[in-house]
Amino acid sequence: MSALDDASVDEAISQIKDVVEMAKEHGPKQPQLREMAAEFFVGVSDTERGRREMDKHGVTPLIVRWTGDKESISLNAYGCLVNLSADLLEERLATMLKLKTIDRIFETLNTEDCSGELRNNSLALLANLTTPEEGSRDLLQSADAVLVGVRLRRAVEKFLSFTPPAASEELDQWQHLASVLCNASQLQDGRDLLRRRSTNILPRLLGQLKSKNPVRRRGVAVAICNCCYETQDHDWLLNELGVLSCLLMPLAGPEELLPDERDGMEPAILEALDAQGAEKVREPDDDTRFHLLQAIHLLCTSKISRQYLRRRRAYPLIRNYDLWEPSEKNKEVVINIVNFLIRDEEEGDNEDILGKKPESSDASGGSSDLPMGQNAATHHGNADLFKRDMVELDDDHGAAVYEID
């Protein structure tokens, strides 16, 4: 059914207690009752008042159990949990983590007959639960030296191997894993997993910046930005991975460059600009552009990296971009980059560029294999069916928060 009006909300909220008691008493033996209750709860969870009342009557443990039920029940159970988690209330998220909800999500993801819609909902919930550091540590299994990062790595392989649908209106069932990676990269264990040479994850993530899906581009841009806090990797990022062209291309526009501005520029950028010509468009998402710029700014930390950016003619592209950029927040980052690129080089490294680092970032890295955190959509059930959107919260790491409509 459609979104509830005020009178319907009041009526639905008044029924929560009775539905909970009925589901607890008769639900275990009556799948049809569980199905009806799950549809009711996902509708009520569309409103903030409904979510508060559901907390009051202890709905969360009941709904978490239903995530392992048949799909007609688990799909709405996940939708309800997405909405409950989207408020980012510490106590509510802590309850879900204590109930081992992340473990249940991975059980769902590993089910052979998991549908695209169910996978999408479960990953949206995972993105919400991993927004706080505690959730990301649970995701990464940081307390277990043997298992740390293993299950996320397996999920990343599926994310990277999945071919998103060509039509934008079709569901990209793995899209929200990009937001999960954004959240995981706030921790050292998460960045180490992405940077580890043997997994080859970060080089393959760079290609996601060209994805047609803005959720993929945004989440990966934040993850790459967080990895740029690891200053000991800047040489690898610039000289081996070619990260500069990956960061600059989405920011480049159709403006024609003079011959001396093209001289020394990254070949990959020149080829792409020549191929697209006047049809070249910039990344349309403000927040994705912000984190691409932040990554470039972090690459200005060392003198040798700044010299690389000058040698590769980053400045003309940044200059043209600044003339186009409508966001004042993004233009502030541009100014910081330009100040480093055009100044006389008298100083050495500038660690103060890093500002507030993600948790546990240090120069030593973490793994022996390494060289050395949206109020989005809302899920309507039978109190409606589903519409998905995403918005970003203004938070240090760009973590995504989802609701289901």
C-alpha cells in the first residue's frame, strides 16, 4: 500500500503491540502469519513514530530472526531493519550487532537462491550497520587474526565480478557493497585489505569510478580517498596504479587544452579527452567529486608527489574544473590543491594536510603483505512497496545510510 497518512499511522501504531504478541505466540508455527506481520512491520517502520514504538515493544529481535525465513518474509524483514537502522541510533544499532545481524547478512549473501532484491536489501542494511566503527570491526572480524577481512574479501570479489544492468532503472544488486567498503576503509584493517598487493583489490576498484551507478562511484571514491591517508603508498598509487588519471578523469571537462598544457599529461587522460572531445562530461555527483578532490589533496602530502602532479600537468585540468564547479565546499578543496601546485617548492613533506585521519592510520601500515563511516530511502510494506534512493550524511568518511521506501 502507499505511504500512510496521519490517521493510518496512528491506527497502525496502535496495533504494534497486538501484532508483536500474536507473532511471538503463533508465528513460529504459522508462516502466513509471519509473512503478514513482516509486511505490516516494514510499513510501520516507514515513519519515525512507528520505529520508536517498535523499539518500545521489542520488535528488532523478532525481525532479525525472520531474516533467515523464506524470501517472502525475509525480504520485508530486511526492509524493516534497513529502516530501523537508518536513524543511526546507537542503542538500536548496538542491539542489531549484539544479535549477530552481520553474520545473518552473510548467510543470506551466501545462499545460492538469494534473489537480487533480497541481496540489495541485505547489503543496504550492512551499509547502515557498518557506519559506526564497531559495526565495521564486526564486519571485518578484526578480533580474529585468522579471519580478519576474509568474508568481506569474498563479497568484494562478487561485487567486482558482477556486471551491473545496462538500464539504470534495473536493480544493481551489489551496488551497496561500495558503501560498505567506504565504511570499512575508516579502519586500518579495512584499508589494509584494500591495499594488500596479493588481493589486487584496490587496482580493480579504480575502474568503478567509471561505473554508471552513482552508488558504486560514490562509495569507491570515499574508499580510495581513505586509502590515500596511507602516505607510504603514494609512490605505488601514482607510479604503479596510475591513480592520478583515475581521479582526474571524472573531474575533466570538454575544454580544449593548449599544446604545452598537454605536454607530459597522463597518456590515459589525453586518449580519453581526445576520444570524447566536446561530449566529455564531468562527474555529476557533488559528494563523489568532493572525495576525488580530497584524494588528490592527500597526494600533495609529500614533495615528491607534488612534483609528480606538476610533471603530469594536473594543474590545467584542476584550473578548468574550478571554473566549472558549482559547489563552494568542493571549490575550497580545489584552492588547497592549487596552492600546493603553483607555489615555490621550499618545504618538504606536509603531514598536516592529512588533518583528521581515519582510525589507526599510521606510516607502518598493517599487513605483512603490504610494502614497508544516508538517510536514503524508506521501505514501505503493506502499511507499500519499494522505492529506493540514497543520500549522503555529512560525516567524516562519507558513510551511506539507507532507508527503504
